[in-house]
Amino acid sequence: MQKITACLWFNNQAEEAAQYYVSVFDNAKVNSISRFGAGGPGPEGQAIVVEFDIAGQTFQALNGGLASSFTEAVSFMIDCASQDEVDRYWNALTDGGDEGQCGWLKDRYGVSWQIVPSVLSRLIAGPDAAGSQRAMQAMLGMRKLDIAELQSAYDGR
């Protein structure tokens, strides 16, 4: 078992959310589902904890009730090797969710994600300080990040 596991607190959508997340990512699966028994604090048979893996990282989805909500204070960053990958995750996770600025979004459950092309760190921390500033300014004007536009801004085109 990994040392730290993210636990996502849902009112009553833990199983639905876990199934959704494993459908979005290629290397993902539900590992186990613990359910409420008779006389438990939730409806008998409803999931209380769903453990699932995404890209080798284990998560738990908990039906904790009490209508807790997610904030941008905690987010999950997805490192994307290509624009196709950025587009795929952006489209899947904004379906029923909300677009944010600079590659941030909230999915249909309110969980915050950052969809980031791998090349971004090279562009905004590159050896050309003026190019890095241009790439940063381009990023600040985007919702979904566009690799070609970021590269073009860095190059001064």
C-alpha cells in the first residue's frame, strides 16, 4: 500500500464518481467497494468506501454525508504529453463540470483538476526570459492550454 492515499469525500456519489474516474483514464480500475450493512449510518448496500487506482495512484471515494464540498485549495494535476491528451482529459472532465483559467477545471463532482502539457514547465522556465514571459502571458489568457499557442508565444511568433 502506498504511504499517502487521497480520500475524496462525497455526500452519496462515491461509487458513481469512482466509476466515472476509472472510465476517464486508461490505466484505471476499481479495487474494492465496502458497503453499508443493515442498521448502518447509510442505506443498506450503498457504498461507504470505494478504492480505485488511476495511473498507479490509489484513491478512496467516501460517502461521508454532511454535504461537504470540494474547493480549488486541493487539485489533481494531469501531466499530458500531447495536445490530444490535453484535449481528451479536458473534454472528459469538463463534461458536466466547469472550465477554469490556465488549464484548471472542476469536474461534475466539484473536484478540481489541472490539465497541463508536459512542455509548459520548459516554456515558462526556459532559458529565454522574454520567451518565458510571453508563454506565461499566453497561458494566463487561456482556459484549456494549447501547446502550439504556448510554443508560438515563447518563440515570439
